Amino acid sequence: MGRTYNVHAGHCPQGQGASGAVGILQESAEDRAVKNEVIRLLRAEGHTVYDCTCDENTTKQGCLNKIVAKCNQHSVDLDISLHLNSGRNDYGGDGSTGGVEVWNYDTGTQEISDRICEAIATELGIHNRRTKYDKDLFVLANTKSKALLVECCFVDDADDAKVWDAKRCAKAIVRGILNKEISGTTGGSTVSTVRRIGPGSAHLNSDCPIYDATWKNVIINAKQGDHITVLDSGTEGVKVRHNSTVGYMHCKYVMPDIKKGDKLRAVEDITVTIKKGTQLVSQDGGYMGNIVNGNFIINSKSVEKI
């Protein structure tokens, strides 16, 4: 018999009102990616899920009030609040991950909390900061059903950002909630989708920050669709030029401009026949999707130029 859950991403949308922490990762962007996949996976497993995220431009307290009000409209087995942590201030990478922790109001959710911590730590290969308790966290204190708050990883830790994968994190959370393995048909991809980005013309697939050389200070907030020029190579971060501004950004936002005839390599399984590592040739141009061998249309995130 299916259970019932409230799930929400913390804070306002990225760049609006009381949005979340920003470091190498953006909390309000990543926690929503995790939220969407957690909801999808729980529903695929036969459970009822309510999305209680606040997607309005409002104050910190206004956002919290709206989230709690949405949660309390339903009597559920568990409220799940999704966040990313901050405070490591490790933009260079010290070889040690910040890790995952889960906050609880009391020991009533300890067993699930412990499982989620262990599942995320194992899935992403990050430090397990374990179950913690706080009766003053607003969502935990004011929701009528049992609740827990997941701090998936640190936005300002280069070692966390290097291994961060929202879908894999979501799958681990659901594994912890349900205490069972999640099948490949309902789970997120477990293959590596790291793409090597090389010098050349590109566009952005999402709003994102561009940092100075320290990776600590945002020098410009770029917009989805903006043209950039990549100035070096990398799989995690690259040096770019945005109009007259030169700075650094995370590779996941970069979509290289692909021309007809460009040689590509799949960085994840795309179809039954196009597996990770398959070499392809683009039959058209673009930066969000391309036609390749056999007239398959593929997402540009799934390939790298070679």
C-alpha cells in the first residue's frame, strides 16, 4: 500500500527573494533538481506526493510560512525538506568533502534520517555528517506531520561540487526513505555525465554565476542562452569570456556550439545502441540538441566534442 509524502525544495527560486546559498553550486537551483527527481521516483514507486515548494519571490519568513502552510494542508507519513549546505568556504578543494547531514525535530525520524545520510554519503562518495537534531528549525517545528531536513552537500566546497549529481542524490534519498533499492527503470542514471569542455564558442543552458579567479566572488550573473567563449579546457570548471568580462564558471552550464560534421563522444548511455563512449558525427548545428548518426536527436549535455 502506498504512503503519502510532502516534498519541498528550500528557499525561493534562484535569484528571487530569499533564495538559497550560492557558492560553486546554487542551492535554489540544485535543491529543485533534487526535489523534482525525488517526487518522480516516489510516485513511480506507487506513493502519493505533494510538492510544497515555494516558487514565489518573497522574504525568508514569507517563504517559510508558505511552505509550512502547503505542508499542513495534507496529513502525510513524512515531510521532506531539501537543501544544500554552506560554510565550508573551500573553493580550491582540500581533498576532503563537506558532506551530508539530516536534521530532525526528535528521534521519531532517526531511523529514516540515518538511512538517508548513509545512502547519500555512499552514492556520492562524500562525508557522512550524520543525523542531527534541532527543535528551532521552522519547518521541523511547525509542520504537523513528522519532518526531516536534508542538507545534501555543501555549495561552497569544491570537493563536494566535483562529485555532485542531483539525480543520484535524489535516488539515494528515496532509497533511504523507502529502505529499498530503486530499480533502474525508475531511478536516475548512475553513469558519469562529466563532459570535457574545450576552447571555443558556446552558450549557457541555464542562468548561472561567473566567478573571479578565487571562485569566491560572483562578478556577473549570466543568463540562459547567453553566448560565451571558453578560453581553456576542463570537466568541472573553465575560464570563459562573457562579452568583455573574463571569469570562471562550472562546466555543467556550458553548451559548446556544435557544427555539422563535428565529431562527438557520448558521455552517458543515450539509447540501447548509443552507449557511453560511442563516437558520433553531428548532422546539424546547435547547442541544446543535435541530430547524429541514424537521425537520432540527442541532448547536447549527453555528448562532448572530440
